[in-house]
Amino acid sequence: MKPVEQTCFDKVILRHRSVIETVFDELKNLCQIEHTRHRSPANFVVNLLAGLVAYCLIPSKPKIPVAGTYLQA
């Protein structure tokens, strides 16, 4: 493969990839967001919103340090 020039944004995101992967894992497994066979679009939206609400209620979420403060991932 040819080497590709990375932007500053790509470098920052790659440094925090493990935190991002952890958030995706929690959304898929703990909040059960990933489900491929919904019978209607309304069921898909309800399941997605319920999963996001469940994620918001988790007390300890992974965080990415940004300039001395923490942004929730």
C-alpha cells in the first residue's frame, strides 16, 4: 500500500481510537443498539432512541481528555 498523508484530525482520532471503540462496544452490547431485522421503521427508531437513553443513564462513560477538560465520548 502507498503511504497516505494524514491530516491533524486523523492523527488525533487515531490516538483516541480505543476510547471510540469502547463507546461503540457499549452501544452495541450493553444498550443493544445493533439489531438488523426490524419489522417497521417505527420499531427501528424506538429501539435506537431507547438504546441512546440507556447509554445516557450509564453512570461511568469513557472520556477523551481535551485541553485540560474532559469531553464525554
